[in-house]
Amino acid sequence: MQKTKPLTIENRGDILYVDYPEVYDAFASVVKKPTMMEALKKHFDLQDKVVLDIGSGAGDSTFQLSTISKAVIGLEIEDNMRSIALKSMEEMNIQNVSFKKGTALQMELPDQSVDVSVAITLPLFIEDEIRMYVKETIRVTKPGGMVINLGIAPYSYGGDLAEIILGPSKITEEDTEGVVDRILRDEFGFDYFDYEALQTFDSVEHMVSTYGFIFGQQVIDYIRINNRNHVNWTYRVHYLKK
């Protein structure tokens, strides 16, 4: 019997990647300007580098990284996500990408095996897990290499609709990635910069079926009432040279 798809999963990221990878892929495929790759290329030299893409999902970030680097390893724990990525890789005939099963907390990679480690919007919120992820990432990155963490800036969960998603009382640094900032900077010595990006959907209903599906009914109502088809994002890029 075919599963009935709900209107929204109300911020349930834990089931998004497992049960609705096609929705995540459709959402992630809506281009943001500037793109994450444009932002990374502007600040980092990834040419001729072997890059690890941690939490690669359905491969969107991995394939983009492959255009500006020598080779990319996509690390993803969810089988459904890797299946989509492998199918896309074959369809696009991409030759410099491979995928491995693994998590940010336990990477089945040798010590000092990649030039650059990149994590893009990695969903880690527990302090001990963040520390484990950073230590693992540093372990697999070569001396002289770079560790890069690209995430949502504080106060910007879900972009400029954070207050609609979380409610005014929840717009605090602690609720919107502030713990990641504190640990990366204060405990591991990362530097950082912020940049703005605009994501424009084809239509209001396109935004409802992807962004709204992920972030909840209040967001869906807001999108429709305001005839909204775009999101303004603020990203924060932390980086550490080994």
C-alpha cells in the first residue's frame, strides 16, 4: 500500500531524510544566489584538492563541489539519500565523485586522507556530538589542509522566516545554531565569515510543497497569505587551517 504524503512534517528533520528524500532533494535543488560553491570558491582554493563532503545527502553539494575540485567523497549515512545520489551521478556521468556510508561522528576514512573537509548545514545540535564531529573532521584532514563548516547563521533558522517557524520567543542564538558557533570558535579556534543568499522558487505552490513541507503549517499559511516565493538566507562559514 502506497504511503500517503502529509502536507508538512513540521520540522521533523529526522524523518525528512529517511522517508522523504525526494522532497529534500527538490528543496535543495532550488538554487540560491550566490551559490554555496561561489561563496566557497571566493574564499578558498579547492582546485586540485580531494574534498570530503560530510553529510552529502542526495549529492547536490557533492556534485557542486566536484566542479571546483579534483575529487570529492560524499559521506552519507542514509541509504535512500545515497541511492538518489548514485543514480544522479550515473545520469550525469560524473567521474570524480564517490560515495561512502558513514556519519560525521564516525568516518570510515584513514587519518589525514583528504585535503579539505566540508560540512554543509550539518544537523548537529548536541554539544558532545559537535565536538566529536570536529575531532573526526580534523583527524581525516591532512596537515596544511582546511576544515570548513558552512551552516545557518544565528537567528536565521529557515532563513528570514525564522520567526514564523519558531515563534518570536524562540529567536535566540542558542536556538539557532549559536552552540555550534561557540564550540567551533572558542574551543577549536575556527575563524568565520557570513554571507547572504536569495533562494527563489518557481511559484508559491512550489515553495509550499518543498520549503513549507519541511518547516510547517504556519509557514505554509504565511507563504500563501503573502504570495511568497522566496527566502533570504544568512550563512556562516567557519574554517580552520590545520
